[in-house]
Amino acid sequence: MEFKDLGLLPELERAVRDAGYSRPTPIQAATIPVALAGQDVIGCAQTGTGKTAAFCLPALARAYASSSNEAALHTLILTPTRELAAQINESLTTYGKHLDLWHTVIFGGVNEKPQISELKRGVDILVATPGRLLDLMQRGFVKLDSVKLFVLDEADRMLDMGFIHDVKRITQKLPRERQTLFFSATMPTPIRKLASSLVRDAKMVAVDPVSSAVEVVAQKVYFTDKDRKRDLLVNLLRGEEFRRVVVFTRTKHGSDRVARHLDKAGMKVAAIHGNKAQNARTRALDGFKSGEITVLVATDIAARGIDVDDISHVVNFELPNVPETYVHRIGRTGRAGKGGTAIALCDDEERSFLQGIERLMGKRIDVVQEHGFLPTPGRSPAPAAAQQPGGQRRQHPQASGGGQGRKAERGPSRFGARGASSKPTRRPAHAAARHRAPEHGGPSALRPR
């Protein structure tokens, strides 16, 4: 199957080709035709599977069909983090460049005035994080009365970050008659309940189950003492094969400590987490994409906005206590079926986390038996036997030792201190006649801006 078989507008097909894509990913092939037909969708797919395009392309098509001379908010895309919101807005810029639509992104941590200015000028598609959206709704700058398509992305991360109540407050203001596209990497009970309250007669689309990244990513674990991890990390990163690396920590302060240690060791490194100013986070991501920064130290929440190809390694400096989080982490280097390497640094306190991860994946992670930072003999008690996926008890083998992007008529704007906005080039009147929805009937004058 190719994109031309999905029923997209010619302008969207051309934009997809311009971006270098010809064949849709499984989530795109399963979602786009259903969404274009107006049906609700519940999509279970991880970051890196192409799900952003799976909802951006139908969102652009739906907004275009609903557009008129005056911009009105037809599509709302709600996402948990600033970085992810910016990435989605960039995707709208990429795929919507041949359409006469306006879109913008709003999120906290930056000056609100440019965002309010864009909203006053009128937008067809709004990408938002819950906090800033609620604030601007309460102050009368955003009204959801005309929304025809609602996209909720990363619903499980909304739950993790405590945004579910905000999401419910927002959705109560949406029209009852609307289309909903609901996406989540995992489907715990609270997320299933939320989905059932938002969709009607939804098509369930599930691709790339939670353990799929384990098939394309080579995994290794190094057992070591907690206070030797940073030196082990430096030693590993000096290897030539470590070209572009994401290092995961559990806490914001831990990210800063690791980044400072790597910086002193001469690494090109930056930390990214929620306590960083938005400009600093943007510079770090831009530097990582360009290659100026080769090591990005991140927390799980901040990493949701990292949309970078060709990450050679993911290093779990600290193992997560939720096994699914580990799989999401290592998927950063297995994007779109590409291979990569994931390395875990495991101290004695984290051995139970490792056992849970292996049970989820149904496989053991290869242990590097010989390295210069093995655990100090006798320093820690041996861990309890781990449970094999098949039910057999085993002893672990190391238990004993071890509006932005495209130029617009107002000029380009950047995601950062002044927020982000995007305005595409106006389409000619004949294009409006050719692709506007039938009920709008024929060409119309260009909207004044």
C-alpha cells in the first residue's frame, strides 16, 4: 500500500512525497482511511510508529473541508508536553504546506502574548497542552464551540502527569457532535474508561504492541555499583559507535548531575527536563538534531518530545520501576523498525526492576560479563531469584558479582521565547473550488489576515 491509496487530498499526497515518504506505516494505513471516513478511532501505538502523521493528515483534511473565508477553530489536538506539541505543529507545517489553513501551538513556559495574538487572528487547527489551554479558555481567548475534530495524543502520559482532570474539563466544553481520535501507547483501566467516555462507535487500531521494540533493538545490561555508574557511562560513551545517544534518568536533578559529569569529561552533552526553561530545552533539542550535541540526558516526560532519527544508543542510567517505560525508552533507537542498541546500568537496588522488565518482554537481557566497573564483591547481597517468563525460577547470571518551520507572509517564527505559530501560503481560488467540501460549493474569496 502507498499513500496514494489512502484517499488523501492531492495537496496532502504531494506534501507527503515532498517529505520523502511513499509507503504508510501500519498505524497510518490502519488509521487514515477510517479517520477520513469520519469514524472515531482508538489507536494504541508507541511513539516512533508514525502515529503523528496518522492523525495530522486526517486533521488537515477535515479542517480544510470545514474551512471558509473566516478562520474558525475546527480541530483541537491535545498533547501532554511542550516538546511534543511543538513536534506536532511542525508536522502540520510539513504536511499542510499546500493548503490554505492556519494552525498554531500554545503551551506554558513561554510568553503568552504571541500565542494570544495568533488566536485573535484566527486559526483552523490548534495544538495545545492542557494547562495553557485551560487558562486561555477561562480568559475567553479560546472557544471550542466550532470544533469538529478532537485529537487526544499520549493519553497514558496525560494520566502519568496528572492531567486527566484537566482533559475532562476541556472535553466537557467540546460539542457533542464531533469526531474523536484517541491515541495512547498503553491502555490501563483509567485510560480505557476515559476513551469510552469520549468516543462513539470507535474503530480500535492496535499496532506495535508494547514489547515490539525488543525485536529490533540489541539490549545489554551492565551490573555495577551505584556510585560507579557515572564513570562507567563515560567509559562507554567514549566508544566510536556511540554517535547520538539518549541517556535516561529517573529524576530531574539526576539528569543535571549526569550531564555535569559528562560535560567535565569532555562530552558534548545537554540535559532536558521539566525544570529547564523552554528556550534551554529548545536549544538542547535543536543541538541534538543538528549533531552539535551528541548526548542528551533526559527524564521520561521530557523525552516524549524527542523526535530524532538515527539515535544509535539509548542508555538507561537508572532503570525505571515501570517495565513499560523501559520499552518506550529503548524504542527511541528502534524507530520505524530500524535497529539500535539499548544499554542498562543496573545496581543492586534496581535488580527487581530488571526482573519485571524481562518478564514483560518475555526474554532475558544479555549481560556484559567482563568490564572494568563490576560490582564490588561482598558489597551487596545477592538478589532473589528472578521469575522466568515461562514460570521457572532462575538466578540471574550476574547475581553473585556483579505556527513555525515554514516561511509565511508574516515571516517565519520560532518555537521558543515567543511561542510558535505557522501560516501557510494562501491557495489560489481554483484550488479552493477543486477541493472544498461539496456543501461549501465552489470557490470563495481568500480570507483577509
